[in-house]
Amino acid sequence: MIIRNGVVVLASGPARLDIRTRGEILVELAADLMPEQGEEVIDATGLLVLPGFIDSHVHFREPGGTHKEDFLSGTRAALAGGVTTVLDMPNTSPTTDSRAHLAEKIALIAPKAVVDYGLYLGATDTNIEEAASLVDEVAAMKLYMGSSTGSLLVTEFSPIYRHFSTFPLDKPIVVHAEDEQSLKYFGALGSQDHNQSRPPVSAQIALSRALAIAEKTGRALHIAHTTTQRELELIQEARQKGVRVTCEVTPLHLFLSEEDQHRLGNFGKVNPPLRSKSDQAALWRYFDVIDTIGTDHAPHTREEKNQPYEKAPSGMPGVQTMLPLLLTAASEGKVALEEIVKRCVVNPARIFGLETKGALEVGKDADIVLVDPQQTYTLTDEQMLSKCGWTPFAGTKIQGKIQQVYVRGDISYRHNACVNSPGSGRLLCYTKSSPYR
Ligand SMILES: [Zn+2]
């Protein structure tokens, strides 16, 4: 197949190039490619040609929460959002914290996935050796220093230190950095304002602790959902000292603030919370420090969100809206397209060791998204393919519309519909001896 006449967004910037794919692989990238006999030609005149996005932070709720998402609905929402690879979090029920639970999860989700996927292993107080033995079969480890959705939590020094020093050092441990003791303290004060009951200082304390232990152990550390200027300053400083730390922001925190939380009520409740306008602005100002944009796609039903503040779960969906929101920001001159591609494709592939992914480059998987940059539309709840059926961005005007998505060379989304079959998504991290492929 040839994709002709489009503007290809490389990590170095947009370029007028044609793309040739053969089977699942991108095999040529050059100006004015001539079709071979019988070769399919896609005319991308006027379109942007982007690499498929990698969302390194999703919660697709399987097993245990399939009333609000399963791996089919979640990966379909991803596909519709131009995301062709997802890394799924372990705070399911049961939690993905052992070889047996990992195998159970893969058996459930493999027949459903319509995009490629890797899985996180959850850290517990006791699974230190078993977790390390699974390093090649997962994308990374996830360690919750503060309570969020689900039961995964590691707060004591000993298990944190042992995980940091035992899990192979080059594979990142992704940390949810909110300090449990301070969350308990502030939570008990009874504020209904989420940014007051989980204030920035809780993130700062946990982050400082994680950075110190990463420095001591020399391990790769990835900080999930940074939300404040202070965190980015600490990360920048640690990096200058040689600490192997990378970090993520979510579109939620880039595009929403605590004012939106007040407007959205529990539907805007997320951990860590939406922050002040000035912290939101700092995420854009410190964009250089940020390595990845991950959505923290965390669907909950309307019924769950409509409970009283204390009972309503935290999290918002986002896998389908990330690329549209970032395209819109690019059209407004807020960020360059190649800076988006670095944070949503190049860097996540590098950090999580996804060797077949990472850019529109010869030899990589032909994960391709065609976008009409001229088309505008408004986001609605009805467009959302997530089972939860709502988005905090309903009503937002979008510049740029996803036309087609290819997963490993296969047309998977077009005319606003997912057209590939459940089970066509592939597990990305496995060992030769592992039974899953
Ligand atoms: Zn999360």
C-alpha cells in the first residue's frame, strides 16, 4: 500500500513524503513514490499523516469492572482516538500482581483487543521476587504510593525500596506519587473540594521520596500524571543530578483546572486532582520537562459518579479525546505537531521498550493515522465509544478530524467506525517461553 501526497509528521517535523507499507511494516518513506502494479494507493492530499499514538496509561477495567469498560470497548475508544497501542494498568479485580493473574487477564482480553497492548504489573508489599521474574512479560511495574481506585498500595519504606532495587533497573517503575499519610490527614479535614482534600503537597512529598530512592538504587523511574509546577521543578533538578526519571502529564491536567472541577462536580474528580489555573499553565510552560502524555483513561458510570462526593470514584475517560484535543492545541499554536508526536509516540516507545513502535520510520509497525486538519466538530457524549458514555470535554470545539486509522498496515477505523475484528490487537511484551502471542 502507498499513502501519497500527505504531510507526514516525523519527530523532526512535518514533511511532504509518501509512505509504503508491506504487510504489517512500513518499508519506504520518500517523496513521490510510484505505485507498483496492483498496489493499493491511498490519496492523502490535504491530510496529516501521523504515527499511531501510544497511550501508556489506560484503565480498561478488565477483569472486575466490565460494567464500565472492557477490553473491546476500551480499545475501540482508543482506535477512534487514533491510539493504536495502549498500556493497561493493573488495578483491576483481581489485581494484576502475579503470574497467575497476568495469565488470567491475558486470556480474557486477548480475544477482544482491537489495538496493540502491553500490561502493567502491580506492586504489592509482598510480590517483590515474583514481580521481578515477570519483567519481560510486562510493559512496566506500577506502584501506588497513595490510595486511588482499587486496592493496590505500597506505602512502607521496606517494600518500596526492595521493589526499586530488585525489579530490573532499566525497566521503569511507574509511580502514582501521592503520599498516603498526608492524604489521610487532609482527607479527614472533610473538605468537599478535591484539590483541598488531596493537595499538591501530597504529590510533592511522595515524589521527593520516590526520587530519593531512585537516586539511591539507580533505577529507571517514571512519574505518572504530574500536575504541578513544583513536581516538574523537582524532576528537572533530579535529572540534572543524574537520576533516571521521566514523567507524564495527562490531557485532563493540561486542558482542565480546578475551576472545571467545580463546574463538573464529581465527574471532574480525579487523582491527582485538577489543580489551580497557575499549575495548569505551568504544565505548558514546563512542556520541555515532560516526556509522555498519557490519558489515565479511567471510566466510571454516571451512576457511580452521581453518588455523594465521598463515595464517587475518581477518574475520567480520555483515550478517545487526547489526539483531538492536542490537534486543536496545535492548530492554536500552543504546541508543535512534532512535540506531540515525541510525547505520544517516540518517547513512550523508548521508555517502555516497545521496539516495533515509535515513529513513522522504515522497519517499524505501520500504525498510521490520517487526519483532516481543516475539519471542525464539537465533542459530544454520544461520540464516545467507552462504555461509560460521557466525556468531561463534551461541548469542546475540535480542529482536525481523524479519517482513517491503520494498525500494522490493516485498515482498522474509517467513516467513524471501527472495522477490524476483536482479537486483532496484539500483546507487545512477552517472552519466548510465555504462552501468549
Ligand atoms: Zn491511572
